[in-house]
Amino acid sequence: MINNKKFELLETILEFINDNYFSPTTTELTNILDIETEEKTSELLKELENLGLIEKKHSKSRNLALTYKGRKLLSNNMR
């Protein structure tokens, strides 16, 4: 299972994509979630990627996508 901060980040990515039809940048996520630094946000994103919950296309700036596993986790744990 993932901690609350990572779950909140995953939820925020999905909500942003649903609202805007493109993924958020690290800067946008940092601001939305009031995370201390972009480096911390990047660390959290890397952890989500390592868990197989998101995918990053490293050649693009708006490069985040939830995986099937990430979407399933959110749907099973809706608050």
C-alpha cells in the first residue's frame, strides 16, 4: 500500500488529466499540493513510477500517465 501523500499525488494527477486533458508538470503538482520543493515532488513521482502506478515518457514535459494498476488502486480506495 502507499502512504497518504503518494495517494494524494496519484489522485491529483488523475483529476488534473480529467479536467485539462493533459498531464500536470512537476511544478504544477508542487504548487497544487503545496509540497516543499520540486525535488520532493520528483522523488514522490519516481516512487509512484517504481511501484508501477504511473508511467513517465521522458522525452516530454507533460509526460505523466496513470497505469492500469494506478487507476485500479484509486478506484478501489475512493475517499
